[in-house]
Amino acid sequence: MRAVLLIAGLAAFGAAALLLAGCQQDPVSPPVLKITEHAEAANPNAGLSSERFIGDAPRVEVTGYPDRPRFYALARTPAIEKFPCTRCHTMPLEKMRTAAGAPRRAHWDVTLEHAPAAVMTCATCHSPEAPNSLRTLQQQPVDFDHSYQVCAQCHNRQASDWSAGAHGKRVGGWAPPRVVYPCAQCHNPHHPRWETRWPAVGGRQQ
Ligand code: HEC
Ligand code: HEC
Ligand code: HEC
Ligand code: HEC
């Protein structure tokens, strides 16, 4: 009876079923039975998880890619030393600014070498009124932990590749949950280009 049921179930698998049907005389060996049970379990990944390799680094669920299976990006705010920005930005920017020509009073280390000045200024991504979040070209606020949404507006192709796992880096193992580096983990948004470098040659590097 069990063998009949088994064959009926396996028929759906086409060619694979033919192979297995050859073994139906013998009682099903435990490993095959186990695999079948796992395949039918509610968790399609048979209970495998990358969780212990990812550790407890804070992460956020990536939004805006409804066609992709759910995935996560490491949170950036814990890594941004000057966050929250409102520690200093307690008044309108005009009042904080030094007079034109005078040395800057903050962010000496931030210089924009990204796109031509006609295309991009600080205010393209930062909101002078609400410095604790970024913003889109349509002035919609974007959390620093979701800064990939800001990049994706202009770098649609790379962002799409990234959402599919073809650009960037995945953390942990191949089992779920899928957690990736956000764009800002690798690219400094203020000068995002990578230096040109020679490929490493084993044993011959200086
Ligand atoms: C330690 C204090 C401090 C912190 C923290 C701080 N800022 Fe500022 N920020 C300033 C001051 C002061 C200025 C005005 C600088 C000037 O023009 O002399 C400024 C200016 C700016 C400007 C305008 C620069 C320009 O040239 O137009 C931007 C944009 C900005 N800050 C973004 C941020 C963001 C985003 C954060 C948080 C991630 C942040 N700041 C955190 C002190 C701070
Ligand atoms: C292309 C979008 C973009 C532009 C243009 C831009 N920023 Fe940023 N900025 C970001 C993002 C994204 C972060 C968060 C980076 C991270 O996650 O580490 C950030 C972080 C910062 C920070 C906090 C980290 C730090 O380096 O101190 C400051 C301050 C800041 N920006 C100031 C500025 C100023 C001033 C300008 C103009 C000269 C500017 N930004 C232009 C996207 C931008
Ligand atoms: C408003 C549109 C805009 C936004 C937003 C934007 N970029 Fe860019 N980005 C550009 C332009 C324009 C260039 C210059 C392209 C060129 O020189 O050919 C550029 C250049 C780059 C480059 C170098 C490309 C190359 O071919 O070497 C990288 C990397 C990059 N951006 C990453 C980012 C990241 C990461 C973010 C988000 C923090 C971001 N960009 C946000 C418009 C944008
Ligand atoms: C794991 C690190 C990493 C992450 C995460 C990452 N990039 Fe890159 N990106 C790279 C490297 C490495 C290159 C190649 C640089 C080179 O060839 O000079 C690159 C190249 C680029 C370029 C240049 C054009 C190209 O396709 O080669 C753009 C634009 C860019 N990335 C945007 C993004 C955006 C937008 C995101 C987030 C959606 C992102 N990157 C996430 C590492 C990363």
C-alpha cells in the first residue's frame, strides 16, 4: 500500500520518478524517506539557517523589490560616528554655516567627488531641514539604514543586480535569511569610485 502511494506521488516528478520507481520493490531506505519528508515540510529550506554565521549585526529588511524573495541589508546607522546628526544640527543650516570663504567648522573630511556639481550637491541626498535622514530626488525622506534607495534612483542597473545577488556581497552562508552589504558598506557615497588597482599576482607582489 505504501509503495503504491509512493509511486503515485513520485509520478509527478517525471524522469526522476522513473529512476526511483526502479527501487520500489525494496523498502524505501531511511535517507530517501527523510529527504521526502523535508521537501514536504513547511520550511522549504529543510530547517537550514545561516543565522549563526551572520551573528547579531543589526539588519533591516530591504524594501522596494517586490519580485525578489525577502532579503536584508546590514544596518548602517551604528557605523556612522556622526549619527544622530541632530546632536549638532539643532538650528537651520544657514545659521550654522561659517561666512563664505572662512574655513568650514565641520565635515572637513567630506568632499564630494561623485557626479558633476551641476548634477549633485549635498542637498541632492541630504535634507538640510531634517539631517537625520536622507531624501530622494522627490524630497521623500529615506532612513540612513535604507540609503540603497537613494543610490538606486540613479544607479538602477547596479541596484537591480544587487537585489538579485549579482553585485555586492552576501553575509553568512547560502541558507536563509539572505543578508547583504548595503551600497554604503563598500562605496563611500561622497567619492564612490574604487581606486584602479593591479590584480594580485601570487608571490610577486611588492
Ligand atoms: C559635531 C557636530 C556635527 C554633527 C554630529 C553633524 N554635523 Fe553637519 N554640520 C555641522 C556644522 C557646524 C556645519 C556647518 C559647517 C560650515 O559651513 O562651517 C554642518 C554642515 C552640514 C552640511 C552642509 C554642508 C555644506 O557645505 O553645505 C550638511 C549636508 C551636513 N552638515 C550634514 C550632516 C549629516 C548628514 C550629519 C549626520 C550624519 C551631520 N551633518 C552631523 C556640524 C555637525
Ligand atoms: C549621493 C548622495 C550623497 C551626497 C551627494 C552627499 N551625501 Fe553625505 N551621506 C550620504 C550617505 C548615503 C551617507 C551615509 C554613509 C554611510 O552609511 O556610511 C552620508 C553620510 C554623511 C555624513 C556622516 C558621515 C561622515 O562622513 O561624517 C556627513 C557628515 C555627510 N554625509 C555630509 C555630506 C556633505 C557635507 C555633503 C556635500 C559636500 C554630502 N554629504 C553629500 C549620501 C550623500
Ligand atoms: C542623482 C543621481 C545619483 C545618485 C543619487 C547617486 N549617484 Fe552615483 N553617480 C551618479 C553620476 C552622474 C555619476 C558619474 C558617472 C560618470 O562619471 O560616468 C555617479 C558615479 C558613481 C560611481 C562611479 C561609477 C563609475 O563608473 O566608476 C559609483 C560607484 C556610484 N556613483 C555609486 C553610488 C552610490 C553607492 C550611491 C548612493 C549612496 C550613488 N552613487 C548615488 C549619479 C548618482
Ligand atoms: C561588496 C561591496 C559592494 C557593494 C555592497 C556594492 N558595490 Fe558597487 N561596486 C563594487 C566594486 C568592487 C565595483 C567595481 C569597481 C571597479 O571595477 O572599479 C563596483 C562598481 C559599481 C559601480 C560602477 C559601475 C559598475 O557597474 O562597475 C556602480 C555605479 C556601483 N558599483 C553602484 C553600487 C550600488 C548602487 C550599490 C548598492 C545597490 C552597490 N554598488 C553595492 C563593490 C560593491
